[in-house]
Amino acid sequence: MNLRHVRYFVTLAEELNFTRAAARCHIEQAPFSRAIRTLERELGLTLLIRNTRNAELTPAGRLFCEAAKVALQELELGARRARRAQDGATGQLTIAHVGSTVYELLPSIIRMFKHTYPLVDLRIRQMTTREQIPAIIAGDIDVGFVRVEPENDQLETVRLFFEPFVCAISDWHPLASREALALAELAPLPFITLMRSPAPSLHQQVLDLCRKAGFEPKIAQEVEQIESTVGLVSSGIGVALVPASLRRLSIRSVCYVPLSDVAEQVEVWLTWPRGHVSSVARAFVQCARDTVPGVQPFRQADQVQWCARGNGRAGN
């Protein structure tokens, strides 16, 4: 059955006039009439009672017209859905992220993506960088926000964001009142770090910074999630070097003090499988690229001491 002929018939059923119906379909009347007769032969039905120019639907014609309208609407809906799927506008997307990205980077990207692709079902999971890499390769997650660039030829990456380290320290400690600290001043203190993992890692980056400052950090506790370091800092177990965006994590009795002699930055990378990438994941990566220019890295002027006593800055 020719779909175009079905559309011609539905138009004729609405007009009940061959001339007007042919004009609406942008076709001459003679081939239009032949198409209707061909459809009737294919169906083995008399759909119309004809006179010179006008037509009247038979009972069979009325029933077929109702069914044809429903079918054409469903086909159009299916075509729209298929186009949206091809453009990454529908489907499901599983996103993994390291915890600290929820304070600065992730919300702005998710907000823009949902505005552009409201029909995509997002599944968001918090995972360490170490957990994300095999999960992306295995296809368990589609894209991941990680703190270090994965050294794996099965993945593609783009650097999205960078920010300085700050020292998280209990507000009762004498160093908490300082405007800035030299890293070597922390040498006598116990450190709270992320779990050890193969380089490159944030754990390794902190070790390298301390060694560059002339000391080996005394690690009192290792944790899985970076937010946990701040919780333990509040208990007085030790200090931690954390991304500056963790200032948004207001835990009572914790201060965030800039480091005067640390130029290295903490980075956020977006990573996804190399090769076979879904259109939804591809759309998300592009959205992240488009959104990030509006997300400014922390400026030097922002690196003032921040204490989570209520919501106020130190000294206020």
C-alpha cells in the first residue's frame, strides 16, 4: 500500500472534492484520481461514490479514513521520535561523577542539558575516578566526570575545569586564622587523604605536592570520597588538601585556607568511550563543551579564607 495514496485519500475525505483535494496535495487532478482508484483496487474496496467533481464516502470509506488518520498520526509521531533519538534528544544517559563536582561544575551542565533535551532520562551516580574508568569501558556508565585524565586508549577525554587546592583545617587550630598558608607549615600535622590508587590520582597529586614542599605527609586516615575528608577534618583528626569548590560543603567548624606556594591546579575531566558512542552521550559531551565557558575557574581573588561557622566568612 502506497503511503502517499493513503494521504491523498484522507485529504479527499476531508474535502469531498477532487479539485480542492488535489490542489492541497500539490498534484494535478488526473494523477490524483488515478492514485485514489489504485488504492481502492489494492484494498478491494469502494471507498467513494463519485460524481463529476465531488465525492461521498461509502461506509467502508469512512471506516478506512478513521483508521488511516490514526495510522498517519502514529507514523508522524514515530518519525519525530526517531529524529529526536538520532539527535540525542531521547533515551537514557548514565552519568558518573566524583563528589566534589556537584558544588560547581555538574549542576550547570545538567541544567543546560535538561533544558535542551528534556525527554532524556538521566541516571546520575557518584563514583570515584578509580571506579569510573572500568565502568565506562564496560558500558555500565556512558560518561564520567573524573579528577585526573585517564591514561587509557579506550577512552576519550576533554578537560572541563580547574581550580586551586586549599587546606581544610579545624577552625580551632591556630593556623585556621591565617589568610594563607605555605604548604610546608602543614608538615607536622596529620593528613587525611583519598585512598591510595595507581598514578595518576588525586592521592598521588597531594603526595607530590608535599614532597615538593620538602616533607612526607603523615597520613592519619584514607577515605573513599573526598567529602569524607572534610567530615574528618571537623573531628580534628587531621588536615586535608582539597579542591577549592569544596568550600560549598558547609561543615561546621571547618575552615578552608588558601595555599600561598601551590600553583598546581585540581582538574575535572569528562571522559567517555572511544568509538561507539550513543547519540545521547554525544549530545551530552557537546552540551558540556558549550556550557563550560560560562563556568569560570576560581580566581586568585576568590581564594580567601572561608570558615563554615554557620555560613559566614572568617573575621566577619
